[in-house]
Amino acid sequence: MKTGSNGLSYPFENRPTPGEIIEVGPGIYWVRMPLPISLNHINLWLLEEQDGWTMIDTGMATEDTKVLWEEIFKRYFSAKPVKRVIVTHMHLDHLGLAGWLVDKWGVELYMSRAEYLTSRVIAAEISSEPPESTVDFFRAAGIDDVALNEFKARFRSRSDFVSPLPTAYKRLVDNQNLQIGSHQWTVIVGEGHSPEHVCLLCKSLNIMIAGDQILPRISPNISVRPNEPDANPLQDWLRSCEYFKNKLDEDVLILPSHGDPFYGAHLRLQEMIDEHKVGLKKLYDFCSESRSVTDVFPVLFKSKINSGNMVIGVGEALAHLNHLVASEDLKLDTTSGIARYKQT
Ligand SMILES: [Zn+2]
């Protein structure tokens, strides 16, 4: 078992190659699909039952991913069909092929209500030009016209990565128990990365399918979205980290959507809390002078923010700034048309 510098340990030597599945627990299989973005893969999970399979997350709606799914179905699913599709949250690497899979197998989609409804809203939104309020949101953050025009030109391209969503779904709620095969799985809902993110914990096996709620190496993006500019998702996130520390045993095996399965959930949760608290402190100090959202990028991010990652950059910077405004450490001044933040 490999151990990382932050104390996490990784029990699996091998990762599944494209089109292959690897058993990581009794009847629990790991699938790895490519992504056409800088984060180059996503982990998806299959639960085997006597009479079928449950799929957890779907991959982006690309031809590559469809071909790989077909290969997996041919190789492993000839004896029994897919029974249900569960999606942890609305991001397109998780949700992208949900509609295609649900149609293909004639089964139902399981999601939390906020994730399902928000994904319907986003799917409708990205099929046309960005709304004026979205453009204003980035302009107020200090994004210049060149980057804004690139953003506008690219806005609709995201719709390529999601197949049409089912018009009905089955709702998952926090603490709900699902009997899947011979094991019971409990839904645990996290917030902050997305509105009502579903994780699945099997207490008897001490394994949790974590989606993006707990990742071993990268920090899940915590973003303010243009349609709720005053949101405080970082508060939701920090509260969720504490919630998961209470819910999980120290030695639970975490199956994350990116990176490798690992032990050390409590260490990782605390590390993520600490990272954000350090970010908040640095940001507060930097705002001894009045600062715009783009001014604070170098304080929060190692990599340069350009038009390609500006949506995430603005969203994450605002998550921290809004948190400090909500705690009355910073005050917001919008009189110039650009939002500016300064210590109270
Ligand atoms: Zn996500």
C-alpha cells in the first residue's frame, strides 16, 4: 500500500485501463473514463447485483466515452442489464451521459432534487447565448471585454458534453437507505461543491462512493455561480466537511471521482478545511487595500487565470470573498461598477 506525504494511503496498485473494470470491494467495480479537459479522467462505479447492475456517474457525453461504455457492456454486461443510474451531482463529467444511458437501458435516473433541477436549468441555459446577468456578473468581477467575448463565444460549446436529460427522475435525500444487491447504501448529502451532492456510504463494508465531495489530491472547486451571486458556498462546504467527519469512520475506504481510492478521509477533510482557512486569512490580509475579484487571483491560485479557466477562477475567488463579507470581515463597494472588497 502506497502512502502519500499527507498521510493518505492508496490500497490499489493498478488502475482500470479504458474499457476495463476492476473490483475494489465485493461487487463494487471501478471504471475510469477519459475527459477532454485539463482534468483528464473521471472514476465511475458499478455495483453488481444478482439480476443487474447499478451505475454511479456516467462520464462526459463524448463519442470516446460512449464507445468505451459499449465495450464494457459487451465484455461484462451480457448476462444481466443495468437496473438504475445514480448521478452524484450535476457537473457534466458526472451527468453527461445520464440521458443516453437511461434511454439505452430503459431505466430510471436517481439524483437529489437540487442537483436534478439545477442541471435542467443549466442544460436549458447553455443551449443559447449567456444571459445578460451572467455577463454582468463577470464584468463586475473585473473581467475585461476580450476575455468576456471569448467566454460568450464558447458558452454554448458545453452543451455538446451532455446528452438530453430525462424529464423525470427519482429523488435521493440525505440519510436515505438504498438496498442494492446484498448491501445497504446510505445517501449522505454534501454541499459547497454543488448544491446537494450525493455520496453513498456502505456501513457494513465501510466504503464510501464520494463523488467530488472528498478528493485525495486536488481540492474540489467551491464556486459562486452567476445565477446566485451572493451565495456563500464556502460556508456550506466547511459545514459539510465537519458533517462528513462525524459520519465517517477513520478507516473508511473512499472511492473518489478523481485520483485513486484511499484511506485517510478524516486527515483529508481536515486538510481541505485548513487550506481554505489559510486562503481566507491571506485574502483578508491582502484586502487591507481595496481589491477587485481579479486582483485577488494571485493570492488564491498558483496557476495563472486566463479566459479558459476564468469561470472557475472568478467563482472560487468570490466564494472566499463572499464568505468574508458574510462574516463582516470585508465590506463590498459596487459604486464604480466593479465590485471592490476592503477590510471593515
Ligand atoms: Zn464536480
